[in-house]
Amino acid sequence: MSSQKPKSQQTKTPQDTYARTGRTLASEVKRLRGWSDGDPAKDAELADALLALTRHRLLGHAFAEAGADAQEALLTAAKIVASHGPVGPYTPPSEAARYVTATTYLASVQVGLGLAAQGAATVRAILEWCSELPKGGANLDLEYLTKVWGHLALGRGALAEAEVALANAHADAAQAWYRLGPASDDPWFRLVGVDADLLVADARWAAGRPGEAIAAGERAAHAYDALAADAWTRPGALPPALLDRLLEPAPGVFTPLADRALARGDAEVGVAARTRLVDLLRGLPARLAEATRPALAGALASQAVDLDSLGRTSEASALAAEVSDLVGADVAAGLREERLTRLTPAGDHVTGWSAATDFGSPSAPAPTPAPAPAPAPAPAPAPAPAPAPVPAPAPVPAPDPVPAPEPVLAPVVDAGAAEVASARAALDVATAGGGRREIRDAAERLVEVLRPRVAEDRARWTPDLIAALEGLSEARWRAGDLWGSRAPAKEAKELAS
């Protein structure tokens, strides 16, 4: 008798629908590139297709893969906006919204590649650009994810620059916009919520609010668990690309949560979070053992330190020996030292912050506060044979209206500077990606953007153009264009003389 299970009882192999959708979107971009062929009438369709592909890759944290398409989307959107003349009342809102979206997507790529300060600068530049639109861009129809990612970039940049109150304001705005967004059947939308909770956790910790930081970290962990459940239960059944994608956020979710909970004395939450990460890494298929060995060794070394601090020395010693077997005694000692010095203490307590300036709005949405408890009823007066009339209580004057909070950002309108910042952002992303042709093309674009700026204000922009020309010379040389590298180098020398 066959031992094969009936089809109704067989476990279905998980499908990587994310990868399939990505291939479909990439195919559409390729088709439109060939169809457009420089036709301005087709540029809008190409830009929208590039944005759809970049958005999809951002959802899955495919930041390096998204870099080139994000740059092309921004350049195409900028060309469309520029075709209507100077930015102002005649700039079509739909095309302005596309340009803002493309710039924000590129900023998200920068942040994802570790360029937090640069990503924040890119978003600030586009907010400055919006200031020249009617009503400051309030009529732009931006998707809520664009606002979430914009606030995430600004929040991460603020943390990188130790602007703690500003980071918390943007963290609140990112979380609020994510919660206000419509429900989606795409499971990768959960990763955006994870990113928002992680920013809240980091910002609250820096603001000296460890309890709130740990609570936000636990929310991120629960949301990640819901997304990546199959990575624990049946990792060997997952397509390799899907498993890699699910694993990518895990250390950033569980490591800070464990560190902070243990530092605060919450051993149960801290040990559970660390154990969750260790169990995930231990259970991976053999084909990933070598690639994940450093991550597993780091998690085990941290767990050994945790258990030792809790007096569980025998368990800690066993884990320390396992780490030495995995990576050697010297590396194991370094991992232990890294764990002991990794966590930055919670910052000084910050009592509050103003709401963050939003895209086209005076302030970002704020979570609805919990209603105040109803006051307890006053006791009934004791009866009296001839009570004196009780005068009616004096009316309580209405409180003065609370003024709207001052915007966190007060951008100076400079559309030219915004365009330069966008071009620099594209070059940063290309440099992080390492592609020689992409770096050369981005360097060419930066020089093109800077030339008219120099004509307007030579003293301000000439040093930037000189640096850009020198960078272009090197980029052409690295791309194999030896003769082409000479012209920008010569021009840079002439400008500097």
C-alpha cells in the first residue's frame, strides 16, 4: 500500500510570489525602455514603471538591487518636471508628486545602504523644492508609503546626527502614517511596519525612555515573527531567495531588543529575544551554514555573556566553547568583547517634542491619545432641615486654544540646491553599489546639474563643480575611458587656478 499522503494532506511548498512580482515589474520596465527610446511622451509611463519596481524592491529591503532603478526613476521624473519650466504654479501636481516620490525612494535606498545622513539630506532637499509649489505642495497626491519612507529617512538621519527630539518626531510620524495606510494583502508591507517600530525603539532609547524602547522593539519582533514564520518552521522548504530575504532583518530586530531588555534588568524578554535569533540561525539548511557562521557565532557569544551575567555560568561556558569551535578562540574573544561594549546607554530623558513637518501638511498625523478617565461623582450633600440655596458654580472658562506646534523643519527655498542634492544622492547610491558604469553616469549627471548653478552663483558652486569634475575624471578612468577622463580633469584644474 502506498505511503504517499493524499493531495489534500500534502504540505504545499511556499512560493516566492515577491520574486515573481519583481520579475514581472522588471520585464515591464525593459519593455518600456525599448518602446520609449527618448520619446518624451512615453517618459511618464517609464517613470511610473520604474517607481513601481523600486517600490517593490524597497518593500523587500532589496536596497542594492533598487539603486540603479531608483536613480533612473529620479532622472526621468526630473526631466518631465523640467519640461514645464521653472518650478512653481505651472508645475503639474501629478508630475511634481512623481518627482517627490522618486526622490524619497532614492533617499530610502541611501538609508538602506547605511547612508542615513545622506538620505535625510535628500528628503530635506525635496521638501525645500516643494516649498516653491502652490500651497507648499499641500495638493500633491502622495501615497502613504512615500510619507512613511520619507519620515523613516529623516528619523534615521536625525539619529545619526544626534538630533534626538527630531528623530522621535519623525519616528512617530512614520508609525502614524503606516497605521493610517490601507490594509494590504502583500505580506511584505509588514516589513515597513517593522522598520517604523525599530526607528521608534532606537529613538526612544536615545531619548532616555527605555520602557517605551523595549515595547516598540517587542512590537517589531512580533510583526517580524508573523512575516517570517516559515523561516523557523520549515526553512529547508523555502526557495533560497525567499529565505535570504526573510533572514535579512532578523539581527536588527532581535539583537537590540535583547541588549536593551537585559540592560534594563528584564531577563525574560532579553533571553527570549536572543534565543529566538539563535534558534533561527541554528535551524538553517546546511547550504547556508558557512554563510551564516559569523552571525551564529556572534549571537551565541552574546547569549553566553547574557547567561553569565545572570549567574548561569555552566550554560555560558558551554556556549563560549561552541563559539570557539565555530570561529576560533581569538575571534570568540573579540565577539565577547564586542558584546560587552556594544550597547550605548539610554540617553538623557527627553520630555517631549514637536510634531514633525509632513509632506505638504503643517504637521504629521499623531496617534489618537487615550481618553482621560471620567471624574468620580461628587458625594451627595447631607440633608438639612432648611438648606440654603446653593449658588450655581461659576462657569469654567474655556482653555485658550493650543497653538499648533512649530514645524521641526524650516527649509530655505532653493530648488537648485535640491536638484544638486538629488544628483549627489544618486552618486552616493551608485558608489555604494560599486558598478563602474553606474558611478560614471551618476558623476556625469552631477556635473550637468552643477554647471548652471555655477553660472548663477560662481562663488558658491565652483568648489562643488571642481570636486564633481575630479570625481567624473576618476569615474571615467575606472570605467575604461582613459582619454575621456582627461577633459574633466583639465577643466577642474582651470577652474581651480
